[in-house]
Amino acid sequence: MGHPVKILVVEDEMIIAAKISMQLTNMGYQVTGILPRGEEAVLSVKENVVDLVLLDINLKGEIDGIETCKQIQQFSCIPIIYLTANGDEATFNRAKITKPAGFISKPFRQLDLQRAIELAICRMAENETAQQTFEGNSEVQHFILSDRIFVRYKEKMIKIMVSDILYIEADRNYSRIFACNKEYLLSVTLKTIQEKLSENIFVRIHRSYMINITQVEEVADSYVIIDKKPIPMSAGLKEQLLNRIQTL
């Protein structure tokens, strides 16, 4: 099933932080916390699963936003977007060294925030040499990473954890991902997805189907059962599939 992208907000002006949190929630993202201090942000990223950090540069406390970013980057490659009302050249040059996923100048519109988040996800995917694809001439984008797939769904970016995928069906130059009663259409071939996902978990059992072997409920001669649904299996692949399952 799809999971909302998890975002940590680090902002010491609580009115601004609350507004950002509301905007993120309205866009379908999950705010994991609102923190006013850089030290708290570093600890939170260490202890919790977060996909992205919105970080005010001019934090009060022992460390500012730029130093907070540096400390987080010592143990995590999580994308960080700076928030700043201070646009002077010296601050920008100091922040630029940390290679953030983006900058947002205050005050900003919700659209600015949405675009910055999507660009950050795009950069994260590029850093993992992910496959970026486009559906027709629209702005629908999919980013395939090693442990998750980001999909634009109902005007927001969501993530599908690879471990949640039941099976994937080829539909000409498209692929349908089935994950816990949810279905997603990606404008990418099954072969391309297969190249990105772990061979230890996913196996092609038919020219039109790739399955998550941890989700298999039953193996018959010409099909497997996943989530009570029969998935066709090409002739002669039963023994190979059983051997793969036994190695888990």
C-alpha cells in the first residue's frame, strides 16, 4: 500500500511552523514532528524514519540550521530543504556548501513548497541512479529507488515500500503495481522495474508477471497464489521458484 512521504519540520517560529505543517498535511504528506532546535532535529533524524527535512537556516540555540544540516549529513543522506528569510550572499554561500536539496525563501506559497518537495525527491532518486519516467506529456513522475518507489498519486507524491509490493503486471509499455488492495500504473516497462528491484525478493515467473516471493501463499503447476489471487506461471518454472523460496 502507499505510504505518505514523512517530513520533519525544524522551525523555531511556532506560528510559521504550524502553517507549514497544515500546508503539508493538506498536500497529503505526513509531518513527523515540529522542532524548534537543531540539536533536537539531529536526534530525531537518528531515531525516527524520515524521508525529508524542512530546515530553517536561522535557528536559535547552540547550532543554526546550516550546522544542523552538517551534523545530519554525517550519518544520513536524507534530503534537506532550507527555509530562510535571510537572502544575503554570505548566508547563501555558507549554506550552498552543504548541497541542500533546495531553498525556499519566506514568505512562500503552498505551490512553492510542493514543487520544492518534488524536486527534492527527484534529486534523491538521481543520487541512487533511479529510473525517472514520464507518462505521455503530463508531469506524472515515478522514481524507483532500491527500497521504495515514489509515485505521483492524486496530486501528491506517495511512497510504495518495495517490501509491500505483492506482484507487478506488465501492460505493454506500462506496469501495474499491486500492493495491499492498492493498484498503481507506472509508465515504465516490467523489464526496467526488474532491473531495479532485488533479485533476492522479486522473480519473473511469466513474461507478464513479476512476484514478491515473500508474499506467495501457494505454488501450483501453472500458477501461484498471492493475496488469494492466482498469478500465471510459465511452464517449467515451478521448481526454480520453489528453490528460490527455500533460500529465503
